[in-house]
Amino acid sequence: MAITGVAAAGYTAAPLKQTLATNYIDFATAGSSDGWAQQYLPDLMEKEAEVFGNRTISGFLAQVGAEEAMAADQVVWSEQGRLHLSYKAVALTVSTTTGTLTFDAGTTDADGKSVTSTTSAILHGIRPGDMILVSDSDATARGYVTAVAAVDGSTAANSGKVTWERYDGANIATSSLAAGDVSVLVYGSEYAKGVEGRVGANKPSFTSRTNKPIILKDKYEVSGSDASQIGWVEVSGEDGQNGYMWYLKAAGDTKARFADYLEMAMLESVDGPGTTSGGHQGGSITGTEGLFDALETRGNVANTMANMGDYDELIAELDANGAIEENMMFMDRTTSLQLDDILAAQNSYGSGGTSYGVFDNSEDMALNLGFTGFRRGSYDFYKSDFKYLNDASTRGLINATDATNAIRGVLIPAGVSSVYDQNLGRNLKRPFLHVRYRASNLESRKFKSWTTGSVGAVTSDLDAMEMHMLSERCLVTQGANNFVLFKGAA
């Protein structure tokens, strides 16, 4: 019988009791001194080191708002206008004891909104019989409205012109109130006995706003071979995954990153005319109004917060708007430390205005230089770090690159607004800031995920597992006049 030999196996018996490279299976390059080919057993630490801590940035919107379903391509809401009648940049003309107020194209209301229409018809609400305050940089006079010209879009020069006299009978032409742009406030009305009532009526005004959801998608794919292959590194992740299957980590990281994208998109998105004239991917890619875009367009923007005087100016602006008592400030590290320094300087206890407070206020135990909140005037401010603005792999990178336009933080009122829900048919109390996502009885697109392929549950002949994620949502920023965006160089 003939016996045919086979090639030598990849191992060789050692005739002596020695540790040789040929005694071990070589997973690395032959002769390598740092791979599995070396004869000495390494102290293997298979647990993956979490050197960046919690890498996710989501959670900000969950703290300050809510999430609600909607079943439409857009969300529409209305916001109240000002209750009282006040105007800026009104043209004053004086002649002896009477004066005239002309509401031309430069006239705005208290919010800076134009009071003229495209036809030049004047849309102010001042009527005969009103008592008014007229003020410029030098003087303030109390007056009485004697006549208001009829609104006529064809003759803008006289349309809606207001004639008034001073209550003290003084000559307007010789008073310190000079001709030019003035501010006007209606503070009441007065009528003589037995006369007819009001001429004309004012209707309440409101502003209608809208936003539309965008569709966000992501995907992870792993082949069937890799999904069934064990590794020597024990993985871990923010999504709770652990074990020696590397695809668990990759899939978990993809899901965690997509969850961050859901929040980042609601913060950074802008609503525009579209990326191209013909659209993209067969549809219209026009974006949505994110938080930063909303605040820059119709909110308050503070460029520097270097001292308590800057915060006092901020309080004055809050007084001019909703005057909501409790407000939350989410700041980057630089702005947060600046505020700590400002608040520490207000305290006279201890050298340099430092504050002790970690261990029963004992200065021998610990020194606390951080502040989580403060009260100024009638306002409470609560401060928190905004991880998205600090992380070097998110907005922190962009802020470091362009300090002039850096987003330093936001101030969000801790209040709610009463709105009418068309789906429920009744008024609801909602936070000023909330996310709306597409959903119905059949389909919810809040955070949708599904798996396809032949790995695990077989849905196709693809020798891989594909994990898909999708969401359709938008952000509703109501009452942006009560918000503040901190922006600019530190």
C-alpha cells in the first residue's frame, strides 16, 4: 500500500522543554516582537477603555421642552401681538399749539415691526380722544388727540396723520420737544359730557408662524461572517451594548450618533429657499427652522456678557417682553466661567470675593467657585453647562474656528404657552420649546428603526444585516422674544 504524505502542519514539536515561537500559533507577522508571535504572555486588558466619557450630547431638548405628535406636512401656530399701542420713529411736525404725527414708512411698533402696509395705508390704532405721551431724547409731553386723518393709500403724506395738542396748553413749537422722530404711547382717553362715543374700533393683531419637519436617516450594515465572529476586545457603549461581538458596538454607536443628530438638527437647521433650483433626490431640500436660526431671526441676541451691567441690560430686555420670572441658561465653558467670576465678585465674604460652600460653608474644608443660579431683580436664572457647545467633536470645534460667530449659550424661559390643538380640539399648555414629530395610528416616525437582511430574522437573501433608522420632526420655538442667544467672541 502506498502512503502519500501531506505538507507539515503549522506547528512543530519541541524536543526540549523550551518556550519557542514555533510552539504557538502566530497571529501576527512572523518574527514580530509585539504580536502574538512573542513567547511571553501579555497582560491582556480586554475591556475597551472609555477615554472620552459619555460621548453623546443629546438631552438638552428633553430638559427644556417636550415632544408631541402631528399628522401634517407643517405645523402652524399664532402668537399674540402687543396689547398696548406704542410706536417708534413717528415723524413729528410742530406749529404753535398743535402738532401732527405722521406714520410714514419708517414707523415701527414697540417690537420694531413696520406699521405700514404695501399700499402705504397707515395701520396704527390711535383714535380721536386718545391721551398720548410724545417723547424724544430731550423731553416728554402729554397730549390729547383732536383728529386723525382718514386712511388713504393713494396719498401717503396725509394718510392716518394724527393732530394733537399738549395738555398743559404750551406752545409745541417753542417747547423742548423738537420736530423729528419721536416715540408715542397711548395711555387712555377723555371725553366731555354728553358727547358721542368712540370713532372706529381696534382689532387685535397676531402673528402666524409655521415650520415644517425634515426626514433624517441613517444606516448600519454588517456581513453575516463578521456578525458571527468573536473578538478579543470587550466592547461597551452609551446604548448599553457589551460583549465580544464588535458589530454590537458599531451598531450601538450608529444608533447613539443618530440620536445626537436628531437633537443637533433641531438646534442648527435653517429654513431656506432650497439647496438647488430643481431640488435634490427628486424632492425639495429646504431645511427647517432650528433653535439658533429662530433666535437670530426673531429672538434676542447678546454679543457680550462681561459684567453685571450686561446682565442688567438683559433684564431690561426681558422686562420689555414677557417678563418671565424663571429662566434657564445653557452656556459653553468660557461664558459659564465668566458668569462665575461676575457672581463671585458680588460677594464681599472672604478675600477677593470668594464663596465657601461645599462642606457646611467651612473655608478650611473646600472652596466653591461655581454657581448654579442667581437672582437679580425679580428674575431667577439657573445656569447649566451645554455639552454640545463644549465638545471638541461638535459645536466646540466650530466655535474654536470662528470665535466671532460662535454660539456661546442660550437663555430659555421656564414657562408654557396656551395653544389650540387642532387634533384634540381644545387648548393645551405647552412649553415654549417643543419638538413635533410625524405620527398617526398606523405609523410613528418619532424614532423608527428596522432590520433587514439574512442575519438574525431573515427578510431577504442579502448575506448581511442592515439596521435602518429614520425620524421626521421639526422644532417649534414659540415666543422667541423671550429667548436670548449668546453669540460672539468670549
